[in-house]
Amino acid sequence: MGTRFGPVPMELAAIAPVHAVGVDVDAEVLKAAETLEAAAAKAGGFSPGSEIRFEVGDAYALPRPDESLDLATARFVFQHLDD
């Protein structure tokens, strides 16, 4: 579980210029997220300056260096975590 099809990064990018990274363990679902993001960007659905990308990873070992994020969000994920 993770970003799935990318609603949180896309919602954030729609309301403010952000550099957002969506993370999920499923590479196939991230392909769908990238397709949706491209369609939304083409339709002008994001604030100018927003950038979104998707990476394979999981909550236990995020593919980001320590202290490299200003904000991390989680929605509907904690009930799926063992630790």
C-alpha cells in the first residue's frame, strides 16, 4: 500500500505549487498514477510550478534521504502496517 493512483500528491499540486513524490510498493499501480498525473497536467489541473513524480518504495524504508522532506502524508495506511 502507498500512494496508489496518486490522489494526495495531485490534490496538493492542484492547490499550491509543490514538488511532490508519491511512493508505493506496486510499480504497476504507479504506472496508472503517472498516466492520471499526465492527463491532469495536460488539462491544467495543477498550480504553476508543481511537479509530481512517483517512486517504488515502502513505508518502512522510504527511498528518500533523511531530512529531505518538508512534509509527509499518510492516508488510509496505518491500519495496514505491522510496526
